[in-house]
Amino acid sequence: MKALLLVDIQNGFCPGGNLPVLEGHEVVPVANRLIESGKYDFIVASQDWHPEDHGSFASSHPDKEPFELGTLSGKPQMMWPDHCVQGTEDAELHPHLNIDAIDLIIQKGLNRSVDSYSAFRDNDRDAHTGLAAYLKDQGIADLDVCGLATDYCVKFSALDALEMMPGIKVRFIEDASRGITPDGVAAAIEEMRQKGIAIITSEQAISG
């Protein structure tokens, strides 16, 4: 059984959003081709779903500006602009994404005291979203991962899939993803490759 994990393809990470990823919207038609290819038994999407006073927001720290390094619950934390606040348009999945074909939406980042890049668990690696258990219950042996942003939520989701689901085959779909910085993307791809994650294109995913 094979699943596709679409990571945080939300308005907030696309142009016009509160934390836009360069060319983030360009992943949407690629994701739709993957969804509609018939290659996947299950389609799962993750969704950042923050309370309005989340501790990762620079606005929650009077002495910090967005993109400065700070601390959250005693651990290093990148301070982000307010983004993907629960119930706002910024938090919604991109309107052109084929949402009707998605079997499960996992919401993450609800705990004010800890950020949650991965679709599987928070950054403390303590609270789980239930995604690993769901995929195991479905008998998923192959997982393709893509979305926003490569150097944060996509990378952490792919690595956690490997760690939390021993024996699973994980692939990262490069052209269905975009990242924050070129250096960050390059480092993330190399880290995933070193861990045994295959780096593929959407055409390879559809034809393979």
C-alpha cells in the first residue's frame, strides 16, 4: 500500500500569505497531478493550525523580531511571523488543491508551548499527531512526501516517517516542494538522502 503526504500546502505559505515560501503556489498543480494519478491508496495532508498566541510567533516575545533565533520552553526556536492561525484564511489549505481527494487532514502546532514542524509529532518529539498509527493501520509500506517547506516541515516529516515506521520506504518529491532558502533546501535534501530517503521527481512518482 502506498500513501502520499502533502505537507502544509496552505495559504500562509504561498504568495500573499503571512509566511510565504518563494514560488510556494507552484507546488499545487504538481500535487494535484500526483493526487489524480491513481498511484496512491491514501492521500494525507498536514495543516499548521496555531493558536493566535503561539510561542513560536515573534509577536509573543516583545524583544524578538521575525526570523530571529529565540527560545521556547527552554529550547532554541526560530521566531516566525504570525501564521496559519486557527480559523483564518491564512491557515486554510490552498483553494486550488484537490482537497476532496484527501483521505485525512492532520492538524499540528496546536500546543502554544512547542512548535511542530513534522506531521508526525511536535518538536519535543513527545506529543504525536496519530499519523504514524494511522498509516500503520492502513498497511502503508511506501510513503511519498512533498509540500512546504522543504527545509523545515517536509524534511522533519520525512525523517520522522523513517524513524517512527521502521521498514517503510520514504521518497521525497523535489519538484512538488519548495523551501525557505537555497542553502537550507540543499542541506535538507542531503540530510534526507544520507538517511536513505530517495529524491525523486513527480514524473518518477507517477510512472514508477
